[in-house]
Amino acid sequence: LRILHRVFTEAQVRGMSIESAPPSQYGYRRERGVLIKTANSESEIVVREILQRHEHELTKTEQRDRQLGRGWGIPRWDFTATGKLEIQLEGCHSKRVAFRDGARATVEDKLPDLLAELEGRELRAVEKINESKRLDDLYAAEREKVLLEVRQLWLEDQRDVVLAAQVDALRRADEARALAERIEGNSTHDSAATWVSWIRLRADQLDPTVDLRIPAAEDATDEDLAPYLRRWPPARAYWWKPKSDAETA
């Protein structure tokens, strides 16, 4: 308790907070620890006694069970207390670090190293956050650049499609107007005037110059651009890495 009190006191002096560790997400935990939190990281600290492992000595009952083929529940190892302490630091994004009583130094002597490890984890967490933000910014700029190029490719193809459609529509409109003039000049049908009026109205609807449509890059939807993008740029920056200086040279 004296050791933990010293650790918690020094941690709070450094602006860290102390909380009880929650249960394991799998509902099982051999040892319940305490969380020491910094602004961007957290570590679980567990204090335990170091145990020495040695082969299990079979009792007469266990020897008889093994001879009868019922020894599946017999442990292979026994553990005995050594009287030495160990402090473990665990974290989601950090390796487990242990500080143990040794021949030259005790756990209490190593507490400055433990506190330095906690501060180092906070620094590494900040570096990771900054690096992630830097990559996100690079990714966003690269993605925007690629999307501009892809939109231009889509626009060129779309212009060809629209041009072909407008040429065909104009041809049909001109032919419809010519037909209307022929009918108007030659036909004596009672409904000729009504039919001619409808043909001219339809010709105006077909004529692309009446309500001109010019494609623009901004018209492209994500679905339109998908065939041009293929596998780049990826949907998330997590899957993307910037090119090295050698690749971009």
C-alpha cells in the first residue's frame, strides 16, 4: 500500500488521474488493477507477488487417478510465493512493462522509472495523434487533387455522350419541323392543323438548343465517379499512406 500510495501521489502531482479499472470486456480478469490516466493515454497498474513455478508433485490419489486414466484435471505446475513484488503497466496501445524486486534494486527504487514510463506513454500518444492528423490532412489534399482529375475525365466522357445525344435530338427536331411544313402545305385532312401543332411542339421539346444542357464537372455524383476511381483514393485515410520523397521525385 505504501508503494501504491507513493505512485498515485506522484502521478497526481504530474496531472494524472486515478480510477478503478473496469472489468475485462471478456468478463474475466485474474487481477483487478487501477487506471492511471493522462490527457491522451491510460495505463492499468497491477501489483502482485512474484510466484516461483515448479513441477507439481503428485499425491497418492492423483497417482492412482493418472494410472486409471483420470488425470486430466491434475495441474502440471505448482506456484509458491517468493516474497518479492512486481508492478505491471498495461495499456491498449503500449506493451506491458514490469518493474520487479531484484538483487540490486527493489520495486520502490524503480518508481521513478515507472513514472517516466507513464509520461513517455503520454508523449507517444500525443505524437501518434499529431501524426494521424498530419496523415489525414495529407490524405484530404491528395484525395481532393485526385477527385479534380477524375471529375475532368468524367466531364470529357460526359461531353461526348451529351454531344451525341444533342446531335441526334437536333436531327429529329429538324426532321419533325420539315414534316410539319410538308403536312401544312399539302394535307387537307380535317385534323392536319392539330397534328402539325403537336409536331412543332414536340420538335421544340426535342431541340437541344431551346433548353441547352451543358455538362459540368460539379454534376458528377459519387456513383458517376466510382468507375474512374477504382481503388484510389481509398474511402478512409487509415488505409492510405503518402508517397515517399523518392516516389514523388
